[in-house]
Amino acid sequence: MKLQGLSRQIALSMAAMAFGVTLLVVATATVFYYLASRYWPAHLAESSWIPSGPEWVWLISTTLAGLALAIIVGVNLARRILVPLNSVADGIRRVAQGDLDARAVAGDRSLREAALLADQFNALAGELQRVTNEQAFWNAAIAHELRTPVTILRGRLQGLADGVFHPDESQFRSLLMQVEGLVRLIEDLRVISLAESGHLALQRQETDLAAEVGAVVAVFGDALEAAGLQPVLDLDGKPMHCDPVRIRQALLALLENARRYAVPGAIRIQTRVEQGRCHLRVEDDGPGIPGDVAPHVFEAFRRGGDASRNAGGSGLGLAVVAAIAHAHGGRATCNPSAGGGTTFEVSWPDIGDRQSC
């Protein structure tokens, strides 16, 4: 490796230190012998206190050897230090040029601070790469989700303008349905973005969650029945502290998810207050979620299996559920049910208005 300015500084510093120590030894020895010959001549041998020719050769040779050793040690130390530093500098330059695969080499880990610097740079580069890939994935996914309704709207409107379609009620309802789908997609994206930035505002209040769940099920009941799902309610009448609008939004997302993916049968909806926490559970009878997919169901635009992909949807519903749960200081979970289906649960601390979730 080509030595940089730091390497030269280390080598020169080591050489200067060795030279200085040698001069100090020679100077102090000369002063000592001079004073001793003048004030304590009886204690000295007959030889002069001034170094002889061979002694000068010995002193100069020793000084040069010390300088050479200091330079060798300094250069070796500089190389060990500069391996991670130069690697980090090279990595920063490559990342700045757009190469997010760049990583630094830690080198000799006995120099813990330098190795730690390389490790921290690698962690930073890895996180930057993950965020960039996630952003690219989100952009592609959003474009994909917007393309279908926009294409349908454009085709229908073009057909109406050209007289291909007759402007009757069914056409307008079809257009309205596509617009409502776009509105839901935009609202879901807004909720997730606000939650990730920590700006999702909640209006927490004492809520009769049983009544809220009943109202949602009443509105969504026809869609569930059309999918062959029969709601079974098991609701706790105790008041719970939450944002009722957001909890209704989360419940609607869970019911829509069940409508799209669950097999016909019962859909059990339960609310509970247990050990200072509020729980909202939605359980279906199948087909269940594979174990390798379950940890990722609350990630945006993640769908598991061909059946899920073919069922449609934006892929944002469960991400919205998780965002609302986190905004309440809680969490969203997905676990297998006893009957072979899936239980989705949203839980959060039951904290009153006087305290912060």
C-alpha cells in the first residue's frame, strides 16, 4: 500500500523520538563525565571524559540503528492503522459515486478503534443500501398498484368520449369504484408514511370498542357474507382508550384481508382488556399462512403465495394495521389458529387520557 501523509507522520515521529532519546543520552552522559572529572576526579579512571574515536563510531552506529528501527516500527504501525482508514476512505468515495456494494476492510482487529470505524462504515453502507433498495421497491410497487385503476379509468373515459360506451349508471359506478380504490391506496400510503416518520396523529379517548366493532361489522357484513364468511362476535363491554377512527380503519383492513384470502366459514372477532392491555383479534378458518411468510405479512406490498397474488389488493392493508398498532404504542401479530386458520391480533396499552401511550 502506498503510504499516505499519516504514515509519513508516524514514521517521522518515531524517528524523531529515537533521535531525541539518543541525543538526550549522549548529552547527559557528556555533562555527567564533565562534572565528574572536574569535581570528583578521584572517582574517575585516567581516561578522558571526551569520547574517543571508537566510542564516537559506537555512538553514531547506535543512533543510526535506533533511527532505522524506529522508522521500521513506525512504518509497520502506520500500515496497520492505514489499512482500515484507507479502506473506509475508498469505500466512502465509491458510495459517493453510487456503488452501494462498497465495504471497508477492518484489517488488524488488534487496533480496535480502527476496526470499529470500518465496521461502523460497513453497517452504514448496508443500511443505506437497504433503504435505497426498499425505496426502489416501493416506487415500483406504487407504480404497479396505480397503473391498473388509472388504465381502467383512462380506457373507460376514452370509451365514453368516443361513444363506445353508453353513459349509464353502471359505467359511472364502475368509474367511481376505481376512484374509491385510488383514494384507499392514497390514504393507506399516507398512514404508513406518517407512522414511519412518527407523525401519525391519534385522538385517544375512552371508547366503547364493542360498539365500534359492531358498527364496522354491520357495514362490512354484506361483503363478508358474499365471500362466504359469517362474523362471530365475542366483544368485551369494558371501555378502552384508543383512537376509534384508526382502530376502525385497522379492523376494516383485517376484515378486507379475510374477505380476500380466507376460506368460507366463520370469521371470529374478539375484543378484550387483559392485564392492562387492549386486544382486538380477528381469526379465520384457513387456509393459514406459511411459516416463512408469516414474519413478513405486515410489511408493505408483501404477498405470500400465488393465491395471495391472484386475490388482488394493494398489499398495504396489513402494513396499515401494523402502523396503527405502533402509533398506539402497541404491536400487530400473526399466529396460527387452533382450527388451521390465522389469528391477527392488534394490542396496545390501555392508558387513559392523563397519560401518554
